[in-house]
Amino acid sequence: MNAPAARSPTLSRASIADLNLAFSVGVVVLIGAVVRFLPIAGSAYPLNDGGLFAHMAGDVVRNGFWLPQFTTYNGADIPFAYPPLGIYLTAGIEQVTGADPITVVRLLPAVVSTASILALYLMAAELLRSRWRGVVAAGAFALMPRSYLWLIVGGGVTRALGLLFALLAIHQGILMLRRHRSVHVAGTAAFGGLTGLSHPQAALFVAVSMLILVGFHVFHGRAGTVIRQLVLAGLGALLVTSPWIAAVVAAHGIDPLVSAGRTALNPANGLGVLLGLGFADTSVLDLMAALGVLGVVLRIARRQWMIPLWLALTVMIDPRAGSTYATVPLSLSVVPILGELLQRMIPAQGRTATLESESLPRLVWTHRAATVVIALVLFTTLRTASRIPLDAGSPLHGLADDQVAAMRWVAANADDRTQFVVVTGRAWETDYLSEWFPVLTGRTSLATVQGSEWLGIGAFLDRFAMHRQLQLCRVRTVSCIESWVRGWGVGSAQIFVPKGRLFGPASPIDCCPALRETLTLSANYRLVYDGPGASIFAPVGEGGGLAVAPE
């Protein structure tokens, strides 16, 4: 008698649900990776900033991976007081792979920023008590330009790492508040400490977030238990950061840490950013941020105050970085808007059952109206992402080969003591030429602001004013430079005037035509380099014997 044919195995409802969920999360992360890596693909160098951190990573390597007391960036003895985790990670990758720090600073931020999408999913799924709500929130976060705009640039080696650990710390904090297990107390402490070792503003965001969660009773059990666990987690996070804090205080005192914090925190400015919706402002329509704001309004109308207050405090306390961290509560606020829209397109009796019993291809075909809505939302947000790098005001611009060639020429020919000023007309946060100049030339850039925040608030404000006044000369003549030199008493300095479109195709074809022309005609300056990437002018009688470079 023949044996009965074996029955083909079938997937259980739980397995189908898990597969659908895993596939959806994977798609969200993939789309988020695309929008984060595409801007980088257009540049051979790190986008915007990161020069300070690349140099500090070199200081770590040269010091045998012991924490240096100072960084020699830009010819200054700046206290090495910046949270060191991202810098050490850059140095470690450089040593293990043999890659130069510039390459690491170019690629690492986008990798870490992509990982943050997964961390957001974990946090949102736990807070909203639904894995599918977590997927919607992660999708919104992945596509909000503010969630990656300042994290995939070179300086993202610290910023992106800070946000990643902040999200993981908040996720563990929610679990701690609800389950009261020691492992989650330890997880909150560990990730909280790693956040503090990555970026100071990210640590502030964790503290604000945990206070909001506790204040709105996102916990089970007695308040005494919650307070005790919060204290333990806070002490544990402090313990993780204590070796670095102790080393900095022992070498420099508390002043560098305090002065750096004072350059970032300004609640008065934060109120203006909040009321003006500056945290959701981009050069092109950001649909996800708009849906998030609409979701906040909906929550307020329903008297659901936690997420609106979380958003408000995040922006007000730290207006400088608050727009980045505001994408977390904003992405959570997208969920009721998109969720309710999709629910109206799917029959009530089949919403949960179909997700647990039907494959995604069948779901896409069965619920075509919902699929069309998702496709339109995705198309609109991807179009926004593709247009942002074209905006002249975006930080998603980096050095061109010709500009690097001009800086390499300076490194090979200028006297070691020669000082420079770099004119771009840009605010210091996005003046990537001024920040990378000291790294690529080994010479001092007198008006570069980066690093001065660790020299005291007075030094920072002086350097900020010096840079701002210098950049006004972009649309003026040589007399502006001469007045600037006399006013700041800087003595002799060579003038580096870049060429080409500095900030994408929407920027002027030449940043400084009048300044370049009048410097060329001036009896007080002579042209010492003229290449495709820049013109360099030295005061007459100086210049270290430099010769005019050919085009």
C-alpha cells in the first residue's frame, strides 16, 4: 500500500504576520538608506562639515588612542573636550581598514543615520503598543529631511551616533517604566551613557524625553519604583561617561563644557522656532513634516498632550539642534493621520485579519486604493528628498576636486607660518571651505569658527563676529578686506577666494567676482595662485616666494 503523500507545509498566521512586518520594516530602511546615501554619491568628499572631527581623529591616532588634552586643529590649542565616541570610532575604523579619516567621515554618518530608522521603529512600536504603528512612524522618520539633513554630513559622525543611542536609550527607558526589569534599567543606563559620549545635545534630548514619559505616566506600578529606577539609570549613565568627564575636568576644569553648552541653548530663540514652525521648515514641501504638524494639531484637539509637549520642549530648550530631534515626536504624530486615512480604505472586519493571513503582494492587489495613497505619499516625499541637495541653502554640499587641489597647493608651497582668510559668504555652520581649509592645508584660517566653542563663550562670540564680518566681503571689494584686517588687527594674511558654484547648481557661478577683480587690480595684493578651484592673493612684499599657478 502506498504511503500517503506528504502535505505541503503552510505558514501559520503568526508567521505570515512576522514576514509581512519584517518585509515592511526592510522596505522602510531601504528607502531611508537611499535618500541618505544619494547626496553622498555626488561628492568625493564629506558633505559640509566634519573637518574638525577628522583632525581630532588624527590626534587620537597620533596619541596612541589615549585621550589627548588638546587638539591642534587650525593651529590652536583647543581643549579636547568634545564627547569622544564618534571621534574614537572614526579613528578606530581608520586604523582597522586603512581608510583615511576623510573617507570615514564621508560614509560613516549615513550608515549610522540609516541604523537610526530601526531604532526609531523599536521605540515607536513599544510606545504606541503596535508594531504596525511603529512601521508607519519609522517610514515617516526615514523620509523627513530634517531626520538626516544634518546627520549625513561629515559632522554626523557625532550627531548621527548621538541620535541613534538616544533612540535606543528612550526605547529601553519605556521598557523600564513598563516592565521594571533590571536588564532595562541597565540598558537605559548604558545607552544613555553612550549618548552622552556621542553628542551633548542628544543627551539633553534623552533627559527631556524621559521626563515627558514619566510626567505623562507612561509606566506601570508605583511612582516610588519608577523614581528609583530613573535615579539608578541616571547614575549608571553618569558612570559610563565619568572617565571622559573626569579626564576633561582634570585637564581643563569645567569651563570648556559649560561654555560649549551656552553656545547651543537659547530658549528665547527656541520659542520663535516653535511658533514659526521653523522645525518643519524646508526649502521644498516636506509632506511628512506637514502631516506630523497636522497630527500634533489633531492630538491637541483630542487633548492628547504628551507628544505635542514633547515636541515643544525639544525645540524650545535646544533651538540649534531641536529641529533634528523634533522629527521623533513629529514622526509619531504622522501615525494617526496616515493610519486613519488607510483605515477608511480598508474594511473594518478585515484590517487585522488580512495583515496576519495574506501575503503583501495579495494585500497590495486587494487594497488598491490604499496602495495608491501610499505610492503617492512615497513619490512626493522622494521628490522632496531629491530636490533638497539642489538648494543653495542646504548643507548637502561638499568640496570639489579643484578646490581641494588649490588647498593641496597651499599645503605644498605656503610657509608654515602663513595665515589665511577664506571668503565664501556663507554662515559658519555651512561654510565647509573654512572648516576643511586647516585640515587640507595645515595652515591657520583666521576666521574659522569650529572649535572655538571650547575656548570659552567670549572666544566663540569673537570668532563668530570675525567670520560674519569677513563673509560680508563676498559681494564687496578689496577695501572691505582691508577694513576687516585693520579692524581685527590680524596683521598679514593671504586671501583664499574660491571659484565655481560653491553650494550646488542654484548658487552663483562665481561667489565673489567684484572682490576677486579688485584684489587683482590692487597695488596692495598680488596674485600667487590662480587655478580652477580658487584664486589666492598675498599682501605685496609677502607670500613666501609663491609662484603663480597655471590654469
